[in-house]
Amino acid sequence: MDQLGFHNLPFLAHRKSVKRGFEFTLMVVGESGLGKSTLIQSLFLTNFFGNKAHPPANECIKQTVSIDATTVDIEEKGVKLRLTVVDCPGFGDAVDNRQCWQPIIDFINEKYDQYLRDESGLNRRNIEDHRVHCCLYFIDPCGHGLKPLDIEFMKQLHHLVNIVPVIAKSDTLTPSEVRKLKLKLMQEIMDNGIQIYNGEIDEEEDSAEIRELRDAIPFAIVGSNTLLEVNGKRVRGRLYPWGVVEVENKDHCDFGKLRNMLIRTHMQDLKDYTQDVHYENYRKRKLMAGSPGPTSGAPAGYPDVHAGSPGGEAMFQKERELEEMRRQMALLQAQLNRAQLSPGGAQV
């Protein structure tokens, strides 16, 4: 027998993963009117948000940011995906937008807390992953670059979630304007020390397609759910007096590249980066602070181990007793060693 057979392990893992299914959470953030809902419907061919009604302007003066999460189960060729899309209506729409990113930060941290509690619980094999794996941040194409709100938002969240910036409604710009805006946005992102998701993966998996996707960031996108007939073919696009902007035509926009990155090439990498970097950093901060759960206290069923709490004092007392016992054992062992090495010492 020339082979042991462990080369089949990847196929076994693949079969097990397909049976279990996959989970992915996508957050969309941006000001109202930038086409967030339309883009999500175009990406997944599903109406996540129904017929959304935009509030009148007088209600937005002191409007607070809300968080709306919608989950759907999608199946393709026997592979099941539980997709959750998180919308943040009200972001950037008020007169005073100070701290408008705080509800979003609280939501992301809450999901990390929930995962940490489940990971420390008894039923670890059936943990549901509700952590945010990717955040699409929509940039106004008419802003001539990043606004102060854009910069501050990404600074506040780039250490918590994978941020992918997109230029919304890029059909309002000419191709040369799109290229100039992309260069300016990337320069401003670098100048402000913002770490966006750059799409880099293992070198052995690198390819011309991966490099093309990486070079297209920030993606200039157009969304549409309207079917139009162009040259005898039905395509999704936007009709203008001068012609049609085809959503899935790579010469018209980066919609296809964004869809490929999110679904075909980088979905697992986004999940791995969330687990290995963002969640591990969050978990480390929590454990160093002595609170493996929500910021308001320890998880249910676990004692609070802060130094000032009764449970923490008892734990520290036990540690001191154990340390004293270890010290006594070390002294006794040293005495026995000296007795054995002495000329008249006892032999064991």
C-alpha cells in the first residue's frame, strides 16, 4: 500500500462544512440616499429591507442611529449560507453627528461579547456566529474626497471590523473622475492611519484575479434591480437619455468585482480575519481587564473576578495559599536533597 489515505482529509472537512452550512454577517453604513438597500438587493437578489420609508427632514434633526439586522437562508448547489445584513438607518443624517458611530460600535462589541460568552459556556459545539465580518462603508461621490465624518467613523471602527470602502452611485462620475477620486481616497486613508481591508491573502492563493480585485479598492459601484434590454440581452442597469449603465459590466462599474470579493474569493478570509485578528484583540482586552463577558459584568453563571469583588478576593486568597504551599514544598525538597548529598545522609 503506497498511500496512507490522509490526503482525503480536506474532502472530509469540506463535506462536514457543507453539511453544517456557513454564516456571514455584512454591515452597510452610509448616509441616506447613497443606494445601500439597492446595492444589497443587487448583490444577493433578495429584498432584505422591504419598502423602506424615509422620514421627513424635520424628524432627522435629532434623529438617533438605529440598527436593523435581517437574516435570510440562501442555498446554492447544496451549500447553505445564513446571511445577515445589518443596516444603520439614521447614520450621518442629523444636524449634529457627534458620536453617531457609537451605536454601531456598541452593536459590534455586543456580538463579540455574545460569542465570548458562548465560547465559555457548556454548548460550545453549536455556537452561532453573529459577529460582523465585513462593513461596507458608502462614500458620497460628490464630496471630492473623504468628509470629516468618514474619517472619524473609519478611525473609530477599523480596529473592530473589516472595512471595505465603496464609492456610491459612481455613474454620476466620468471614468477619469472615478480614477482620480480613488487615488485621492486611498491617499487620505493612508494619511489618516486608517486600516481598511485590503484583500490580501496567502501568496500561494494569489492570482491575477485577486490582484485585480485588490487594486480596485475602493470599489466604484452602481446598483439597480431594473431589467433592461440591451443588444437583445436582458441586463440589470440604469437607463439614461444617453444610454444604459449595466450593473454587471466591468467597464461600467466595479459591482462585479465587489460581488466576487464578498462571495467568491474573500468571504472565508473575511471570516478568518475577524476571528484571528479583530475578535482575538477584543478577547485579549477583555481578559486583561478581568471581564470575560459584557462590560456590565461577568456572564451569567460565572463569578466576577475583579479584585474589588468578593469573588475576586476569594480567588486571590486561594492563589496566595497555593503559592505558600508551593514554597513550602520547594523548601522540603531542598532539605531532602541536602540530606541525600551529605556523607551520613539517609539513602532513599
